[in-house]
Amino acid sequence: MNKQLIIAIDGYSACGKSTIAKDVARILDYTFIDTGAMYRGVALYALNNQLIQGDVILTDQLADSLPEIQLDFKKNSETGKRHLFLNGTDVEEIIRRPEVAAVVSKIAAIKEVRHKLVASQREMGKNGGVVMDGRDIGSVVFPDADLKFFVTADPLIRAERRLREMQSKGIETSLESVLQNLQERDQTDRTREEGPLIQTPDAILIDTSHFTRESQLEHVLNIIREKFGD
């Protein structure tokens, strides 16, 4: 392919969309942009600065603080992978913790937060050669993306995957707790006013419930080859 594509991958949490996006970016030698990590970064900032009190997010104060929030993807010298940095600090592991997961969908529903991050994401991907995953990439960030996927999976399978991921990082929780969190996030993502999670008519649906990592990658690559050649 001579053209540098913009590939948008949207879908539910823990359905494998980030894994697909990372693998496709690696094969194509494209840049992978994890937009969900960016919202988690803002959520972490809000938690660290007491802008979330109980179930209440101090929305006006957070909106006023947005100019102070600098989010960058940089290569980690130890892992060789691109990590999210929040105001110069590597927060890739911290943003995966349950306390961040519990509030990120509410943070992502805030209009001012979405406007700031969508603008950043458009700037990152404007020249193509990117695989970007999130909730509203094909519908809002890049509605004219060259190729769009919408990824889903059975909720229980998603919860089991997320539980294994968390346990591998030493985070102790239960399947019931993880499933409840995912269901609450799904509801928030689907019903928010700003950039709700939807499958656009031109997005290709992929159900990863019974795919392995290798088979889902091959499936997506086959679609890319069919549309754009090798």
C-alpha cells in the first residue's frame, strides 16, 4: 500500500480492540494511538487532584484544569513500547487500576474533555499511517477514515479477559465486580450525549468472542488486503 491509511477501531471495553489495533499497527508499521488511555489519563489527573469526590465529578473545576493536562505517547526505555505520559510521568500501569476504570466513562462523557482530546487525536492522525482505537473514532474523530471496524464480544467473555489481565498485574478483584463495571461502562458509553459508542453504517463488525489473538489479526489483515492490496 502506497497510501498511508487512517484505520479506526471502535468497540466495547475488553473486547480486544486495542490488541487488534496494536497488532495491525505493528504489521503495517503504523502508529498505534490508544485513545482510551488518554481518557484514563484525564481521569487519573482528576483523582489525583481531588476533582472527584465520592460519586461527584467537579466538572467545572476539571474543565478549567484542562490546559494543565499534557498527554503524550512516548516509548518506554525498559519495555520498548509506547506508554502514556501524564505531565511528563509514565502512567501506563496506573491508569489500568480499578479506581481509574470506575470513573473513566463518566470523565469521557464531559463535553470539554472530549473536545480537548478529539482535537489532539485529530492532530495525531491527520497525516495517516495510524491505527486508532476508542469509542468514537469512526463516528466523530475520523468520520472519513479509510477503514472502520466495530469490535464486540460476549460480556462474560469480556469480563473473564479483563479479570485475567488485572490478575496478571497483581490487581485482586472478582469476576462479578469486573462484569458489573463493564456493564456500567457500556451503558454510560452508549447513552452519553458527547460521542456515544455506536457502530457507523460503514464499519465492519467483528465479534471476537471465539477468536484467538492470531486468528483475529489474520481476519482483519485479510479485510485490509481485500480492500487495499498487500
